[in-house]
Amino acid sequence: MKRESGHQGLDHLLDSNRRWAEGSVREDPTFFQRLVEQQAPKYLWIGCADSRVPANEIVGLLPGELFVHRNVANLVVHTDLNCLSVLQYAVEVLRVEHVIVCGHYGCGGIAAAERATPLGLIDNWLRHIQDVAERRRAVLAPETDRARRADRLCELNVLEQAHNVCRTTIAQDAWSRGQPLCVHALIYRLSDGLLQDLGFAASTPAEPAAELASAIERIEARVKRR
Ligand SMILES: [Zn+2]
């Protein structure tokens, strides 16, 4: 009996999948056939694993149009073979033209890093966010409101991760080959569903450091104006 109920646990998902597949074919009879033959996405999305930030939906892209990597708090860690493999495959094999690092306000990973209450293994992962907070202490310190401080850390984290993408051998090699590749930093607001560009766009090896510095200066100026 127990086994049966376990098997039925996903029935509604499988039903919904059948309806989605049938609907997709009704709208476009060659939809799946085309996807079988090739995928040619222009974008790689590196986003948070948060269930409220579904990559394709929020930018209105169909299957086949967005290559996606998600982890807790959209981190790009230089020893993370999973993220690096996705990046390498996206850039060198699929030849995406844009890498988008997308964070979001109200990120549980950022909040947990700020609270620093022990959660287990994930604390090691969140340590990277604490490193960002420490490195950018001067920007964050004047922000006395806790919620706003967390928002600023969400923004700073996205910027640092976009900068990390630029520093990988993968982005550096693409640029030295003359392959077009632009790295961007976006942030998503759960409360209105809108994406905001954090003003970081790097498409040559000379740009990332200056883009990071000027984007951070804009955050700093906003904090001080308050
Ligand atoms: Zn998140």
C-alpha cells in the first residue's frame, strides 16, 4: 500500500506534463522535433535554485533558448566543476553570446549567510557570500536597515559572481580567441516579477574590473543618499 501511494505522489506532475506536451504540439507541430535536432541557445543563465525564480518563464524564453545553471544564491566559485563545466560547454560548444548571472531580492541563501546560524554542509557554500559581505563591508556598513542591507548584499553578490565568470579561463580564452561573449548581472524582485540590470556588462578582458567598480559605486552612492 505504502509503495502504491509513493508511486501516485507524482501523478499530478505527470498528468500536467502530458497536457503541456500535447498543448505544445497543438500550437507548433514540429516543436519537439526541432529540439531533438539541435539546441542553439544564445544565453547562459546562472541563477538561484529558488523555486520562485524560474529562469525561462521570467524572460519569456522557450525550451532550447536558454542554457541554465542554478545553485543556491547563484554563486560562481572557481573550484566548482559543475558550474565551470556548464560554462565551458555553453561558451565553447554551444557558443552562447551572453552569460547572465541573475540574483534575486529575498534570497534565502543570502539571508542564511547574514544570520550565520549553523545549517550544516551548506554553511561551507554560504561562506562565499560571507566573503563578499566582508570584502564589501564599507558599502554595507552605512546601511542600518536590516532588510535594505540584505538587498544590497544580494546586489553585491550578483556583481561579484558576474565578475567571477569573467575571471574564469573559459571567458578569458573566449575573449582571446575573439569570440563574442558578454557577461551581465541582473537581479529579480519576487514581489513584482521584474528584472533589473545592475549595470555590469563585460565583453573584453579589460572591462570586468571597471564594470564591477562602477556598479559598486552606484550602490554605495544609493546607500549614502538615504
Ligand atoms: Zn536565492
